[in-house]
Amino acid sequence: METCVVDNKRDYQKQLHFFKPDLVISDYNLPSFNGTEALQDAIEFNPEMPFIIVTGTLGEEKAVDLLKMGATDFVLKDNLPRLPMVVKRALLELSRREQDRKNKEELRLLKEHQRQLFQFAPIGISEMSLDGRILFINDFGKYLFRMTDQMMETKTFIYDLLDAKEKAPLKRWLKEEQSAKSNAIILRNKKKDRFIQCTCIPYQNASGDEVFIGVFENVTESVNTKRQLREKNQLWETLMSTIADVVYQKDQLGKYVMVNRAFEDMFGVKEKDVLGSKDKDFMNLGFASELEEADKLAIGTKEHVRSTLTFLNENGGVVYLDCHNTPILNNRKKVIGTVGTARDITSRVKAEEKLKQSEALLIEAENIANIGSWEFTIKGELITGSVGTMKLFGLSLTKRTWHYSVFINRCHPDDREECLKSLQNAILEGENMDIEHRVIQEEHGVAWVRTKGRIVLNENNMVERIVGTVQDITEQRNTHQRLVMNRQLLNEAQAIAQIGSFDWTIAQNILHCTDQFQSILALQTSSIWPNFDNYIERIHPADRELTRKKIFDALSNADEYDIEHRIQLPNGSVKTVRAIGRVKKDKNGQPDHLLGTIEDISDKREMDNVMIEGQEMERARIAREVHDGIGQLLAATKFNLSALDGMPEASRDEQLDKIHNTLEMTIDEARRITRNLSTKVLDELGLEKAVMELCTQSNDLVGLHIDTEFSVGTVKLSENAKRSVYRMLQESINNMLKYSKATKGLVTMKDECDGLLVCVKDNGVGFDLNDPKVKQGNGLTNLSQRAKVLHGYFNIKSKPRGGTEISITIPYENLNKNE
């Protein structure tokens, strides 16, 4: 026992809360306060705590007041031996009160627990009279029966809360069960939304009345489950009798426990004959052995086993079965049997074989045609391709489905943007794909392919997938490029040679022609092919009928033609062409096509005219020289000879000398003309000295000084080559004398690049090379023609007041020939 002694109010109040005494013994008269104040503080702290006052002078009236205030007892100081007994009695009384308080609290808690348990129990609990009137019901019971507080205030019977069909059975049941201890019945509530199991227990309440304690449980789920189970059992039996797959059950020994109708039909047996038998008792031994092995494997591994088995039917045909064997395990995981199913997959197996054959044929066809097929699924962004597609994109053949980015990355970097754009247009715009692009193949480098795709829409009219093909067009592309290049080369060659070609399809009157043919005839290029009439219309009116006759005579005779005619262009200009044609016959020997060419020979004919004109001018020049030189001298000689008649002898000698001198001059002039016309000087002096003689004569005639430079090797020139070179130099020097007004000139002959370079330069007035009059001059044309005869190259440089330079390069190979 612990005690605490205090002598002042402050310590007393502090120790009440700190020491927490079970009993207080207090003197009434204290130094700073009295017993009444101490009692009040003790009551405020703990009203149940015993408070004993010890005093020597306390009056009786005051003692009664203190007892009324709550003091437990008081002891006079002159009777202190009584104090232990008082303390003991006070503590015993305190203990009794505390125990009563605890008992009451436990009873209260128990009642509250019972109330809550009764009120909030997950089942309905009620007290009912023997005729079924509800005296009391908890909340869950109200909920089960959809009862309201108003219904509780009236006399409500239990059967009023049930379906009408349930009233009579419940009344009868209640009457029968009054003597029973308890029983249960399942009824349906009034709203028919649940089933309720009612259990009524006969009970005598506190008033001594015989009543029922009703316990109500919602068994709707249980009832529905049983009904569903019953329905499922019926469904199972229906399925077993109608399902096309074979279904059976065996015990752990392999004996049949159940088989369905499909089993009976497949194996030609009845269930009653099979039950209790094993496979080998009624099946082919080979098939029975395979089926038993599958059962043993399922039992041994306790896992599902799948296998494909075959057997011969009554017609001798092979039947393929997809068999599934599953072990049946009890609660202890012990195998107690097996369940088996078998599906006839004969049609599928045969279809798969045909599909494999078709795939093999497809692969072979794709290999031959260099083509592949593919399908792009928009949702997963996946492309599934055939073997041909995998090969074209250089992907592994073991994987047939890839993300579309793999295919895009296989495209050539320069083509990827166009490929992505085409794919996006197909998805977003609903456009079909048709694009040519390159793909990068690791083994074969870069290949050209043509990718085509067709969109497939879903029920919402949205693009769901794209199916298409991809074909290797590398060879076609290369062939096309070669054809384009060859066509370009043909067009260039024909443009240079000024030759165009055509193919006239006679029956359709279609004229397939080259660009140069259209250029020569000035035909407009369009998407419509020209016809032969367009060609005839371009022929000059004066030549048209004759040309038409020549061509159609060739068609009639299946012969060739080679004619020259003029064409008149829309701008009024006229060209001369050479037309050559050949007829091509069909299998019946009739003219089918006319193949031909036309060549623009306007320049050639112009040159021919210039050559003829030059020859005429040369003849006129010779005639003038003969007339003006020899003719005048001969006329003077004739006049002097006529004067001799009747002339005195003294004057005759003088006259004869004059005639003699005139004849000498005539002979010299004849020699000069002859020398210019012939190459005798060339034969006598050689090429270099003959050229030097020409330069010397130019100085003598007009005072033009022409220097010469010769640096020619030991190559021997033919006589024809010497004459041609001499004539070209003679023509060049004559042009210099006539037109250049030069004071100096230079003639050069030297070796250069396996050929002879002949160059004539002067410091004369020069001329404009673009002047049409200059291009039409006979002198330059003659020089050009002579150079071409020797397969040489003629070049001229000149500008006004800048002098002129003529250069001719002739290969030595052509200078050695005597043709």
C-alpha cells in the first residue's frame, strides 16, 4: 500500500491528479483550508472515491452536512481505533460498487452487441405469432420483404409479403410446424425478384407466449445457380448428343465411362456396348494402341496432350483425327480418369495439302514472274508478304510479317519519301497505289520494282487494309532505258545527217515517224499519230502527183522506190529531199507496211548548183581572158598586117617589127592562160616550187608580197593530192588578190597530226562570217568541196578589218591514194 501526506491545498490538489488515491483520510481543520473544501475537490476529481474525515471537535450537525455532501464516514480523534474498520469498510464498499459498475457495463455491452447482431445480421430475424403475424423484424428482414415502417405499425402477416401462390403453402406449413422444433421452406417474395428460405423455430417469449422465431435468408443466387446447373446439365446432354466432335470419358484404367453420339457414329458402336470396354476391344489394334499411348502420356504428365491420329474407315479411306486427351484430377490432384475429344480433320488436311500445292505453285509462279504479293494491316501497321515479296526486299523467308517501316527502309533513300507519300494517300485519301521505285538488296544491289496496292474498306467505309503486288521490273526498266537512249541516239544521228524515217501502217493509215521526219516536214508534235496524207500534203504542188504515182506504183508492185522531190513548208520555204521506201508484206503477200526515209538534200543541191555556177563563171573568166588578152592582140596583129598593103618599103620593116612584138605578146598571154589552166608547172617544178611561183606571180602582178613556209616530211603525196592542194592554194591566193586588199600574205605547209596542214593568211580587210553573201560565194564553196573530196577539214577565220586565215587539214592516208 502506498500513501501520500499533504498539508496544504495546493499540494493536495496536485496529488489528487498525480498520485490518484483510492481513498482520502482528511483532518477537518487544516492550515490553509478545511475538510469541506478538501471534500469538494475530491468529489470533483472522483465522486466514487471514499472520503473519511478525522476530527476532534466536529459537531453533529456539521457531520451530517458532510455526509450529505458525499463524505463516506468520519472518525473522532478520541476514537481512532475505529479508523481501520472504517477504512476497510469503505474500501470494500468501493470494490463492490466498482464490480457492480463493471457488471452493468458488461451487461450493457452484451445487450448492445446482441442488439447490433440481431439488427444488422446478414439474415432476416423476426418474432411471429403462431398464425404468422409479424411482431418484430430486423432491418435485413425488412429489406428482404420490402417492408416499410407503416407496414410495421399495422398487423402484417408474413404470407402477405409473399407471392400469391405461396400463401396457402405457407399457412399450411406454419400449422404443421407448430409442434416441430424447426424447419425451412423456400418461398418467393411478392415482387418475385428473390427467393427466401424461411426457418421457423418454436419459442416462448418473456411474456410466456408461444411464438415463432423466424429466420429468413436470401437464397436467390443458390436457387438460380441450381436452376442454371440443371439447365446446363440439360444443355450438356443436348450437346453431347448433337455435337459433331467425338467426346468420351475413361476411368484411370482406360475403360469407357461415357461416349457421345458422334463417337457411336464414327466407330459404328452403341454406348451401352462400349461402356466398361477398352479401345482394343472394339477398335483397330494400331489405332487403339496410339489412343492408349496418348491416354498414358496425359495421365503420366497430368497435362493436356494433343495428337493427330489416323485410321481406316469402313470404306477403306484414311480418316484424320485431331485428338485431345485431358486428365481428370480429384481434390488431391490424383488422376481418376481422362476426358478425350476427337475432331475429323480429313477435309482440312486434304485442303491444307492442296493449299501447300497451291502455295508451291504460287512460289514457282512468283519466281518465274519475279513478283510477290502482300497485305498491309492498318491497325497494327504490319505487312505480311509472300515468299516472292520477301525475296524482292531481301528479307528472311522464315518470317513473313514485318512492321511496314522495315519495307520502307529497304527502299532506296531517294525513293522513300515518294513511297511513304503513296502509302499515306492510300490510307488517308483512299487512293490505290501504283508506283515504281528502287529497293536495296544485299546480294544483288539495287533493283527496280513496281508496287501496286488496292484498298479494302471496313463496314464504316474506312480503309482497313491494303492488298497488292510487287514486281521486279529491273530488266524492263533497263530495256526501256536502253530503248530511250537508242531512240535519243537515233534522233541525234538523224538530226545530224538530216534524215528522218517512218513506218506507214497502210490499213489504219497511221504514220509512225521519228522526230527528225517531223522536223524536216515541219509536222506539229501531238498525241495523235500523223497519217500518210500529212506527208503527201507537204510535197511541192509541182512534184506531188509524180511523187504520189512513184510511191503507189511501188506499193502496187511491192517494190522499192528512190526519188527526189521538193517539199513546201507552211512558212513558204522549199526543201529538196531524197525519199527511199520499201514495202513490207503480210502473211498473205499483201502490202502491210511501207518503211522509208527522207533525207534533206537541200544543202547538197545548193552545193551542186554552186559548183555548176562556179564552173560557168570559170569558163566565162577564161573566155574574158582570151577575149581581152589574146583576142585583142590578134585583132591588133590583123590590123597591122592589113596596114602593110601599100605601105612604103622604108616603113614595112618597122611595121613587121611591130607585128612581131604583138605576136610575142600574144604567145606570152597564151602561155600564161595555159599555165593557169594546166598543172604543167606543178609537174615540172614540184609542189613547193610551184606554190612559190604562184606567190612570185602575185607580187609581179599587183605588188602583193606573199611569204612561204614549208615544213613537210618525207611523206610522198599522190599526183591527185598534189593537184588538189595546188588548186586549193591557187584559189585561195586568187581570192586574196581579188578581195582582200592586203599588202602581205603568208602561205604555210607543214606536218600536223599525221596529216598535212595548208594555211593561207593575209592582213586584208576581212569579212563577216555570218554574212549570207559570203556563205554563198563560189570560192569558199569550191575550197570546201575540194577538202571534202580528200576527207579533209576546211576552216576559215576572219572578221572585218582583221584579215583572213584559211586552213585545210588533210590526213596523209588520203594524200597517198591515187583515186
